[in-house]
Amino acid sequence: MRVEELAPGIWRWSAGERWCVYVEAEGATVLVDPAVPDEPERFFRALDRDVERRGVPLAVVCTSDAAAEAARPIAERYGVTVARA
């Protein structure tokens, strides 16, 4: 898994061939086309920590059916609905 900070509060990580984006927006933590990487324990520890630290809702936005399917484990873990862009 590669993780890169693109700007303050905006990160991307790799999950196989897919790049996923994390954004610390004002009213939510937004994941765009998220997928669980090959290090799921590390990934979920970090995301759990960020969700708790920020204290705002988690939002999952996907741009395709394949991305929505890859996001399902994340959406289920946090009890959120996947929005389609």
C-alpha cells in the first residue's frame, strides 16, 4: 500500500491498481472510490483513528459500480451508504 499526502487533509492510497482518495472536508471525512488495500489491519486502524479524531460523519462516494463494490466493506464497517457520483 502506498499512501501520499496531496495537500493538507487530502491523501490518496493504492489498493491494487486503484487509487483511492481521503479528504478532510469541513463537515465530513470523504472517501472517494475507496477500496481496502492489501494491509487491511493497518488501513482500518488509521481510518478508525481519523474518524474518531475528527468526530464528523464519514461519507463514501464512488464513480462506478466496480468502485462501489470495492467500497462495500468500508461502508458496512462504518454503517454508511455509498453515494454514486
